[in-house]
Amino acid sequence: MERGRFIRVGKYRGDPNAVAYIVALADPAMAINLIRTKVGSPGDEFEDLGRVSHDLLKALHLLPGDFTRADNPSNLGGFDDKAAN
């Protein structure tokens, strides 16, 4: 498995209520599109904050195309579709 991406979602830059996701996709555009499709809301801004390691994805049991909230990775191995909100 390749590296993943760290994606931030908020209403504006510096949004104190923004949520970050760890996404098991190496391509930033694909990772943002996945998050936009699965958990995005109208008016959300999406920002790629950088890479995450293969070791982190493995530790979180994320398979390609999976993602989890960075602040509550309790869904180990699947995506977290706003259940933690």
C-alpha cells in the first residue's frame, strides 16, 4: 500500500470546528474527492495537509479507499461517515 493523505474540512481557513481525516489514497485530488463525496457539506473547504505514512494506515487498519477522522479513529478499518459528529 502506498502512503495516504491528511485532509482538512472546514467552512473557512482557520475554522476552529474543522475536522481532519486520514485517507488511504496517495493522490491528493482523489483523497479530497472521496471526502467531499462521503462527508462534505455545501460550503465546505477541503485542504490537503500532506502525506501520511504507510505505517500509520496499517496501524489504523485502513485499506485503499478507507478513511477515518483523525481526532477519533475508532472505526478502524472503515470510513467514518459523520457518526462521530
